[in-house]
Amino acid sequence: MLSILKNSFLMLLPGLFFLSSCQSDEKSIDWVFVEGGTFEQGKNQIIISPKGDTVRGFTSPHRFVEIDPFYISKYEITVKQFKAFCASTGRKMPDPPIENAYGQKVYYQWQEDHPMLATWDEANAYAHWAGGRLSTEAEWEYAAKGGNKSKGYQYSGSNVATEVGWVAENADSTFHAVGKLKPNELGLFDMTGNVSEWVWDWYNPQKDRLVSKKNPQGPPDGSYKISKGLSWFYESRNEKGEPVLYSIFMPEVRYQSPRETRNDGFGFRVVKGR
């Protein structure tokens, strides 16, 4: 009898190992370590449009901020990863957007290697399920600028937006699979363009001055949430085809939206503590 039980247990081991492996793989995220440090957040406080107009009040607050070490996902969270989250938690996979940013009916179909087009609440729920959280605006900007490995590029990893991001000039009017262009100094992909990425912070500029300079988490309340990196929809060159200095794709730029927003311009990535 003991021999039969022993043999039965041994037969179960491969299945148990497979189940454990699946449970681990479904939350698999490529993490990049970001050494802590102090950086100049909101260094550039103006944006120059492709038509040459100067735009103000569209960037993070200008201040020196101290950031503790953290890990951040190497890529934007994909549809495949989000499907695993839905399967694990019994959620229904959301329907993809019907229209694109131009208001055209495109009836998107989910593609597993593309960024998940999530609402803020979905992004936040996924982050906690995966053992992390959404980054703060300051953490995101610090990582986008290369952390303590920064070379001072205008964008996240280059002075040429199309080298590191899907923008209007190279995106062919849509977002793309993650990780196809050049990474930044930390090895992070798509911090410029492709889809704008939800962060933790509320958008409430009137209360930015109340926020701590060490590991700031943004104002305590607000009507909109912030996203960073901007999407494929925007242009990085002027009407002559020349790169725009201080363009909308700088890491300083912040975009505010209702947390229930879902369209082809919003995705996310996640972070976790050291």
C-alpha cells in the first residue's frame, strides 16, 4: 500500500511542478533595477510645438527630488500579461477600443505583444496583483531620463525621438509591439511615445508645492490622473521636417486624463521596491 502511495505521489510531482511554473510565469516581468539618487525634475518648463508656439504649464513641477532605489518593468505591460491577470483573478478581459485617436472606426483586436490599453484602475489592479505598484511621476521621470546613468538626452535614450519611440513620424498612425526600438541608458524600452503610461499621481498643480521632495507621491487628491511619455499620435518634427527642440515627448511632460479613460494612447508599466 505504501509503495502504491509513493508511486502515485511521484506521478503527481511533474504536474505540481508544471502548475507552480505556470503560476510563476503568468506574473513574469522583466525588471530593471534603478539606483536611487537626486535629480532635477521638470528641468524644462516649456514645450515648443511643431508650429513654433511656446506652451507652458504642461510639465512636472521644477524641483530637485530624491528617489530611493526601485525596480521598474523593462517594457510596457502587454496584452498577454494582462490576459494572465484576468484569467487568474476571474476578470473579464476588457473589449479593445473601437476608434483610434483620430476618431476613425478601426475596431482594434488585442495583440498579445502590444501594450495593454488599460484604464488607470485596471493598471493599478494589475500592478498590485503582480506584486508591485504604479510608479510615481517622479520615479517614472527619473527612470526615463536614465537615472544615475543619464547622458542628458532630450528624450528617453536619444536626442532623436524616432530612435527610441513610436511617434507621428514613424508610427504609421498606430501603436506598436513593445521593445522594437532603441532602449534608454537603463535598458528601458518605449519610455518615449508608443502609448502614454499611467502613473500613481493625481493631477493637481495647485497642490504640487505641498508634496515632499523625497520620494514624492503627488498631491493627495485631484480630478484626473497623470500619464507620462505621450503616445504615437503626436509629432516630434516641425513643418520643415526638422526635430523640434523642447518637444512634447520630453520626460518632463505630463498628461492628465480621467482615470476611466481607455483608448489607443494609454498603457502602463509597473514598479516595485528594492
